[in-house]
Amino acid sequence: MGQGLQLRLLTTGLLALPFLIGGCKLEEALLPTDPTGADAVSGDGVGVFATTSGSDITAPIISNPLSGSTVSEPQPNLSVLNSAQNSTSARSYLFQVSNESSFASLEAQSAQVPEGQNGSTSWTVDSPLSDGRYFWRVRSRSGTVDSPFSSTADFTIGNGGGPPPPNNPPPNNPAPSPAAGTVVFDPLIGGSIGQVAGGQFTASGWQVTSPGNFIRYEVPAMAKGWVEFDTSGLKEINSSPDQFMLFGMWDPSAGPYRANPFRVHLQKLHPNPHNPPYLRLRWIANGEQHDEGNNFLDWNPSRTYHWRLEWGPGGGGNTARVYLDGQLMITVNYNRAYRPNVLYIELGIGERGESIVGAKYSNLQIGN
């Protein structure tokens, strides 16, 4: 579905629309104080990111090869999704390759590569690399200002220099292969290519440790697409009545989250104080709001659940659907196109502070 998708990271601020459920305004009354500003922190002391402004420039995002890839070419082509910046200054990119995750020494380094078109920039390693494992990262430059380095990714050429050590078993839950059409694939094992605020990475995924935790991805101009991810650690009764946000999408260029005309969120509620339905999708497309749900409540914290949200035009209208383990749970038919200029996709929602403590996410995929 769709074409021309790019990804980059940004940050932004917040606001509110009331949603009355059982006498409570879920988007107001149950909220802890919203963190705002550059010095705000989440509940576990992790900084909540502030709006990019002035000459600030975000880190580029690694797109190919993704971490854990095996490549056949000794001179691989490395590609990132371009940085975002409020100024119009031209940008260039510095690529680094090392056989050490610390980058204490470099196997290859580019000159400043001019920013590419269509949202991405590439560089081909200029001298052959031996078989083995390599780490790579990129930063961008605008005028005299350098961005932070991207997240570090690793790739292997050949067999990595020999078989793995006998006492180094594979992960307990190896990530699946990306589905056709995938433009973002993040196993969430040992780190993330998204913008991480708190939580902890475990051998089986990223776990929420405080209601303010979230991971944010930005996907521009996506009128149709899909998102998939796995969760575990979900219980019938959440850790607190004000912890219920599983997932969200919105357009930071169209205003604060709570008043956003392209706002989507998926909630997992529970009885007392909430009323049914306990699984809820709010879908706002260009200001047109729909609220649909399902009474599913059979949660087992030791079980892994697979989620899929898909949306877009078809059949003479527009439809959004939520699937749980392949079963259709929620359908929303909407009239106005879901056509944001910029799209944040979030596990937990940064502007809400209502992530479910104990929930664990893995195998995020975003496609078009």
C-alpha cells in the first residue's frame, strides 16, 4: 500500500480533547501532569524530548542494511533516512564503519556526502572489507552544525569469520523476517532505531517500566499503510487505572497531540473504573472522529499477542482495522482521508504518560 515512504525522527509538544467514559475523562482526568519543555522528565527520570527548533538537526536513521543483516558485497552500500531540521541549509552526511562497537578505530569513513533526494542518502564503502562483523553509524551536517550520530547497526560479511562460539546460543525469540512492503523493521532486541524514552531492553523485547515510557518513529505522508508488533506481559487488570495506552499515531506538524486532527490511539482498558468496550480504537482523520471497540478481556501475561493495524482507501471508502492474532477485532469506516503531512508512530504515547507498565513490545514492522 502506498509508495515513497521515508522515516526520520523528530520531537514535539502536547494538549487535550475530552473523552468521557464511565464519568471519567480518559484524556484529562486520569492523566498525570504532562511533561513539557526541554527539561521535562518521565516517571523514571528519563528525559522527554523537546521540539526541534532553530538550527537543531536530528540524527539520521539507518535504513539499510539493518542491524543483524548479512551482506554479500565486500563494499556494501549503506543507506540512511535523512535528518530533519527547521532551517533550509543544505546538509551532508558522514558515514563510519568499524569492527568495534566503540568506533575506537575505523575500517572505512566517507567524506561529507551531499544529502540524497527522496528522503534518503547512500554511500558505498570505498574499499573492500574482509569477512567479519562490522558496526556502522552516520551523522549529518548543516553549515557548521553536526547532528548526533544515528543509532549503531551491525552487519556481517561472509560467515563472520567462522562459526559462533559454542556457548553463544541464539536469542530465545529470534525476530521474524520482515513482511513484503516493510519499510521499518525493529526487533526491539538490545536497542531500537526509534527514539527511545525510558523502559528497558530485554532478551525478548522492550519493556515499559514507567507510564512515561515510549518509543517514537516518524513516517511522513502515509494515507494508507499498516503497523504490526508483538506484546507480552498484558494482564486482565492493568497495573494502574491510568495505564492503558498501547499504541498511537499523529501528525506533529498539525498541532499538539490532544487536539490533533490526525490522531489515532489504541487503548487496553479494564473493568472498574472503565466501562466496556475494553479494547478501544480512536480514529481521527482530518478532524473526523470515530470510536470503536471490542470487549476482549482474556489476557494472559505469559502469552505473546500479535497486533496489526491497517488503514487506507478501498471499497468506495476508507477503512481502518485492528487484528489480534489474526482475528479481526475492530473496524472503523471513515469518510475523510487519513493524510497527515508527517506521521509519528509510537509504542506508548509520549504526550500521554499512560503506557502500561510491564508490557513488553517486540518485532515492530511498518509497511505501505
